[in-house]
Amino acid sequence: MEDDTTDGQYGCVYIDEINTADIEFVREMSTRNEYLLATLNPDDPNLLVYKEFINRSRPLGKYKKDVPQSIMKELKEPENPKWKYWFFTFNDNASLTEEKIQKKINSAPKGTKLYKNKILGLRGRAVGLVFPNFEESKHVKTKEEVKEKMKDKKEPLEFICFTAGLDTAYSTKSPDTIAMIFQGISKDGELYVLDEKVYNNSNLQQPLAPSDTVVNFIDFLERNREEWGFARHVFIDSADQATMTEIKKYIRKNGSIYTFNNAHKKVTIINRINLQLGWIHKLKYFVLSHCINHIQELETYSWKENKDNEPEDANDHTINASQYAFIPYRKIIGDSTEDHEENYEEEY
């Protein structure tokens, strides 16, 4: 006979690698203890253990800065105030010397799931990173660096074109994001992601409607026009006709100096990725340091498992916005434009 009041009750339960444990076991054990301690290496963020347990915890205030922003964004399930989350790296392991840490880093091939999970400490279900050649030390610049380079008397950074992209989705129940990207293209064929603005409806008390996005996007464009320059043509996800409709209403009522275009999707996702990979490799694609969402996506955007040439449908909102912005100008990115000014033509 079973006694369901006392049998199997434990003071403290420790589950190592909880991400590999059977979810029914985890659920059962979570009800049979006073304290539950669990550890895991980052894994597929769609695992139920994240939704039901990990993402319901929060870091203590003084340790919040230790958690990567991409993970903080996922700690969004209804909070259990008694559950705490800690993020540890190799540097927190007192038994590892600097030499041992470097050996572990060198042993994991960059661009693989192993590197993403075990070295970067980031969640991901995919086989490999889409942009394994993106490195913050090479491709991220501060705003101050760019401004100083523009003032250089010998070889100033000179922008010949500005553009912007908008990727949209409207939902309160998913991590769908509204992402805005502003870019400048230099006479030397360098593309700079100069600014970003990202909204997540699931984090807002009053979710954004398409009409709100129009106003926010124009404010974003105006701010960057004043700081950097005028992006006359801007590009919006062609799947979002609701926002395009609201833009037409806005223009009829207020007018606008901007021309809002549907994004060009004749260039396939794989070809867009191929372009970016080449520019990153040639040091022609740069991101300003305050564009933390775009940096995080470049470091986490991955290929699907068991799918040839298909990236995951996640960690891609600012990447999509960036691609919408640069597609019409792709012929003047990657090489000096001095010898082929005739390619400086928008494709509309």
C-alpha cells in the first residue's frame, strides 16, 4: 500500500545536468523536497525544463550583470520569487587554471553547438552558428571611434549612403520582436550598423500596434538623421502589410520625407547570409557597441538541426532588419565604391 503523505519526501534534492533528465522525473521530484538544487549546461531553449523551471527563476540583483542579455530575455516565465538563477563561467571554477581554461576553449571548434553551449555559455538547439567569423574584438566599434574616424584629416570615414530596416511581429504570448536597424555605407564599401531599437510586446503592459510602430520608426529615423544622416529609402518586412497600411495613413495625414518600401525578398535568406559572411570576413561589416541586440543575434543565430541550409527561426529579428536595409545597396558594399559609382543605384 502506498503512503502518499510521507514516502519519498526529501529535505534537499540535487539534480545534475537537469536538462538531460526526464521531465516527468523532474516534475515529480520538485514536489518531494524542501530545497531543490539543479545544474546544467546551456541547451535547447525549447526544452520544457526551461519553461517550467529555469525560466521561472531570476538572478539576485548583484549577480544580474553576470547573466548574458540573450539569456536574461528568456527568463520571462511567471516568476517564483523563491527560485534563484546563477550563471557561471570557467572563471568561477577555482580548480581551473588560466592554462586549463584556454585549453578547453581551444579544444572546441568555433561555430559548433559545443562552442556555443560550453564556451560561450549560450542556449541553442542548432548544429552551428551562422556567423562563426563574427568577433567583437574585430567587428564592434564604439560610437566615439566612428566619430573620430569621420574627423580624420588623412583618411576620414565618409558615408555615401544611409539606409534602415524594420522587422515586425505583434504578439503578447511569444518572444516576437519589433526591430529597427539604421546603417551607413562608406565610400570604401564598409557597412556600419549605427543604431538599433528593439521592442518586445511580451514585455510591454500595452502591446504595440502597427500604428504605434509607425510613429516609433519615424522617431527612430529622425533621431538618426540628426546624428548621422538622411536615409531617404527605408525598408519594411513585406509580410507586414498592416504596418504598411498604417504608414500610408500616416503619410496621407502628415506627409513624410521618407520613402517606405517593401523589403526585397527575391534575394534568398541563404544568399543574404552568404553576403554577410563575406563582408564580416573582409572586415567590411561593423556594429556599434551600443547595438547589443544585434551583437547578441550575430553571436547566437544558428542553423537548424537535421536541416540543410536552413537557419533557425529565432535570434534573427535585428538580422532580418539589417538585411532588409542592405539588400538594395549590396553592390556597393564589400569593395571601394570609387571605381563603380554607377552601382550606387537603389533597386526598387
